[in-house]
Amino acid sequence: MRLPGYDGELDVVAVALDGVIAGYVNGWIDPLNRVGDFGLVGARLEYRRRGLSRAVLLECMHRIQRREVERVSVSTGVTNEPAMRLYGSVGFKVVNKFLEYVKKASHSGGS
């Protein structure tokens, strides 16, 4: 929240009747490039499959659009099928895929 460019108006939450934050999204804007981006998007496990992630994402998109950005992006792993369905349902299209390379931990089996 202390990073340059942070705007609390782009944090959107869905609050359950008991006061629990059930769904959430964090939006960011790169003012130099006029690009919006989404950080964390999701819902607590017990509140999933109720449309909350979609609702907060759409609200955040509307708030970002009012700031005259040229485009909006979101990233997720290609195997995260629920996220891919969510983002597709609000109009996102896959434009890039990145491969992630991870170095496996070496096992030193002394001889």
C-alpha cells in the first residue's frame, strides 16, 4: 500500500453478512503507459462459485476504465483453469503465454 501508484479506490471487496471479506481484487494503473492491471483476484474457499470474484473484477474494471487507460491486463498460470474461465467470462483473451523454468533442488547423496 506504500508503493508509488497505489490507489486504494482500486481495491474492491465483497463483504459477507458476517463482515468477512469473501471476494477481493486489487487493481493497479501504470500512468506512464496507461495500462491497468489486476493483482490478487479471488474469493475465500467457502464463498467460491457464487460470482463474487467476477463481481469485484467487473467493478474494478469499471473504476480503471474511468481513469482513461488504453488497455487492461491480468496474468495467471496457464493451468489455472478457474481463473482462465473467470477472465474469459469478462472479456479477456489470451495474448501471451510464458513458460516458467524452475531449477529442481539438487539432492546431494554423498558417496
